[in-house]
Amino acid sequence: MEDASGEKMAMAPRARAIYDNCRVLDIDGELLFRAGRRRLEWYLARGLARRVDGDTIQLTFANKGTGRRGDAFYLQDMRNECVVCGAGAPLTMHHVVPHQYRQFMEEAVKSRSSHDLLPVCVGCHERYEAHAVRFKQHLARCFAAPLEGEGWVERADIARARRAAAALLSDAVGRIPPARIAELRAAVDAAVRQNGALFSDGPGAASAASDSVLRELLGMPARVRGPAFRSHGEIVVGAVAARRGAARMPLCAACRALVCGGVAAFSSAWRSHFVEHARPAHLPAHWNAPAPGSACGAIGL
């Protein structure tokens, strides 16, 4: 689910454990990676592994990759508890580096996204998000990257038809002069003719005077993303990756440091921000928590 800025909103609390902590061994018996129970069953159902015990399988073929071998963070048991307060429920998965930015990063960064995906209870998530929003607003100002994105196209005909539909469906419609009623219907007719494919009845959309068409108009957006649309996250990550600020707006000292450090510094800044404002007391071992004040940790937002 996404908000108006394109950011993924907090997932609904998980009804089951987030981590199954199952183990996948390679053909030589060495721990290759951790996985969920469903993935274990996938390997077993296809004859690609044998069960060692209830939570462990061993592959029956020589895998090509190295998996997570040697990476202590990914091979450890993960606790099903909030990394901030230690609560066991209700938990969501929190994106430390928000998805709206990470989705525009190079694949090498995105492939390690689970490092920055941590269990957080609903209460702690909501408290931290107030701070995260202020950080995003700061980035929006410094990089001239509106939170709602840029490149929206206004549909004036839909806007007029929406206002007309609201009037025609109002309780006061009986008091509107006939000449004005005709004008309102004409505005609706014009929108239906020009945008017939948007209506549930298709291009031959029925009578523009029908209540169903009028109600559809009320829920129709008066602006849409145009072909040149760019989201807030795309603008910010593009500038950071290219190591440049907005041409029409000088960067603050903290954002200049982000630009100089590139995407790595940007990701580190979000980790610092989470540590400073959420104050997690139950982070998993080996999680890469930046030192206080490093990589814009002192951005102060």
C-alpha cells in the first residue's frame, strides 16, 4: 500500500512470526542461508533437498552461488520482537531506508535490502514516522523534490465535471435554475465523451445524467501523473547518485555531505536517523549501525 507520495505505508501487523529461522545447508553440510518454512517446503517438494530436522534441510545438488556464507548478520537466528522496545506483537516490517528511495538505487544496494528491514511494533513505528516525515520534508526542500512528486498533469475537463456532478447529486439540485442544470449536464457530457474509457461502462458510457456516472466522476482524480512524472524518491536518489544538488537551490551542509558520499552515505544517514530517533534497544547482532554523528547522523531532524 502506498501514500500520496508513492511511499509504501506500514504493512498491517503480521498475524504470524516474521522469522521462521529455518536453515538451508549446502551439499557439504555448511550453512548456506536462512529461509522461511515455505521456502524449505519448496525445495523438498521438488526433490532438491532432504530434511535434516524440523527446521533444517540440506540441498541435494551443488549450488553455484555462495548464498550468505560467511555473513554473520544473515546467518544468525533473528528474534521475533520489536527492535526498539522488545515487544513481541503486533509487529510490522520497517524499512530503515524508506522504500520510496531504495527502489531507485542500483541493484547491488537493493539486493541487501533485508539488512534494513527490521521488525518494529506498531506503536514504535508510528512514533518514529513523525521524525522520518520531517527528514523527508528537509530532503524535499534541499533537493527541490516535492513529496508528491513533479510532472502532474491537470485534467481541467474532469475537474469541471466533478464540480458539476457534485451539484447534480446535491440535495439542493431542485433549487438550481433549469438553464444552470443544462450547463452542468453539458460539462458532464463533455467529460464522458472525452474520457469514456475511464468509466465502468466504457467509451459508450451510458447517460452522463445517470447517478452511477455522476458518482464515478466524484471519485475520479482531477490530475494524473504525466509522461515526465518523477517521484520525490527518484529525484532525491538521482541527485545523490549523480553527486549533485538542485541547480536552483543551495544544499545545507548535511545534504552536501550526502551528495559527496553518494548513495552509501544517504543510506547510512537513514540508519543514523533511525538509531538516533527510534532509539532501538534490541537490534540484531552484526547490524550495521553507524557511529553517532557519522554520515549526516547529526542532521538534527
